[in-house]
Amino acid sequence: MSQELKKILEEILRRLEQILPPPPPPVDWKASIAFRWRRGARGQGWLQPVRHVHRMRLADLKGIDAQIAKVEQNTRQFIEGRPANNVLLTGARGTGKSSIVKGLLNKYSGKGLRLIEVEKSDLADLPAIVDEVAGRSERFIVFCDDLTFHGSEEGYIALKVALDGSISTTSENLLIYATSNRRHLMPEYMQENLETKYVGDEIHPGETVEEKISLSERFGLWVSFYPFDQDEYLEIVGHWLSTFSCSRKEAEQAREEALQWSMQRGSRSGRVAYQFARDWAGKHAKKKG
């Protein structure tokens, strides 16, 4: 090879290095108990440690004991290496769906539980995430919050494949937990009901409805959440006020304002109760020092 040709090839390689994306950084597994899947501008993905993990406690979640029990039992089975299901948590907003997952991570991280948060738009990278964790001893929950699709998007197809129906599968140390305000994860329209056929006493949904149901059915465990009534809402308000060092008498004084706050928000959810308690305690707490 002539010197001139060698220089040309070296220059081509140098320019290619400037164009090609750098390799993703190695995962620092000891840096955190939770990770986010990040994708660079050129499409490469990597796991980024979450430096400040939300330390939610299951004991702080009121009015959803039955839901907590179901998800916690499934998670314990998973941690102990027993059969467990992917989980879909659906229902009213602000009732603790994502908080349960955070609370479980806080409670069981010492037993090897880890969380990987994935945006809906990045679900197409699920195979890469599975490969990343397959050889690890920890148990990973891939968590997708507020999941809703509007058609056969790339992530929708990847999630269906990961849950069920592919020649490849997820690793034994990984489950998928998702939350959604929609039971079937996709918007439903009146026109779709017109596809329904009646054969005798039996109802046969149309193909569009069947397709929408097929994704949610791939989750082995469904857990539903419902709006709180007034007494439950006020109980949650009282709990959060106590965590902000408010007395029982102060909590009683705050009841009327708490109800007005919920009417302004149009919701009696746990989230609204927490936000009210922060606001009320901040206004009425004695200044330190």
C-alpha cells in the first residue's frame, strides 16, 4: 500500500469517526436502584442511573390496600424466582397506580429489585433492554407510566411482541409493569361498536375492538383503581398533613378547605389530597428558626 493511499484511508476513517455516534456509556449498576432508558439523537440507547429516586412508602398510600396486596404479592413471587405476571394498572387518575410501583421499589430494592423507566416512544428498544439485563442477578421491572397508544405505533408492536407472541422472549429476571387511564390502552370510538355482531345470544366484537383488547390481554395481572369518595379523600388529606407535622386539630380545621380544593380540581384523588396538604401545611406551618 502506497503512503498516499494510506493517508487517504486514514482521513476517511477519521471523518467516519466524527460522523458515527460514540459507543453508549457502560451501565453503572451500583449508582442507583432505578434507571431510565435514554436514546441519543442518532438512535443509540443506554441505561442512565436515576440519581434521586422517589422514596415513596407503601404505608403512605391510603384507600388502595386491595390493589397494593395484589401487586405486592406478584412482585414478591418475581423476586423469589417464582412464576409471576406482567402487570397493567388502570383506572382513575391520581389514585396511586405509579406510586405503588415506586413504593415496591423502595421496599424491595434490598432484595435485588430494580426499576427501568421507559417512555412509550422508546418501547421499540425493549429487545435491547432485555439483552442489557439478561445476565444480571437483579430482578428488573420495566416501568411505563401513563401508557396510551393511538394506533399500531412502533412501540405498540414491540410491546405486544415482548409480552407474548414472539419466538424470542423476555429474560427470566424482567417483568413489565404499566399504568394507564384506559383499560385497553387505546382510545375507543362509537363507530367501532357498530362492527359488533350478534349470533343468537352471543356478542362478537368487531376486528377493531378485538385488536385493541389483544394488547391489554397480554398482561397477566390487571389491577383496577377507582375514584375516592369524600371520606376516603379526607382521610388521605389527614394522613399527608400528619407527615407535614400538622396536628389532628389542624387537620380538622383544614377539612372544609380540602373539600373546596378538590372541587376546584374536579377530582378527589390521592394526588390532589397530597397537593392540598403541601399547600395548607406550607401556609400554616410555623417558620423555622
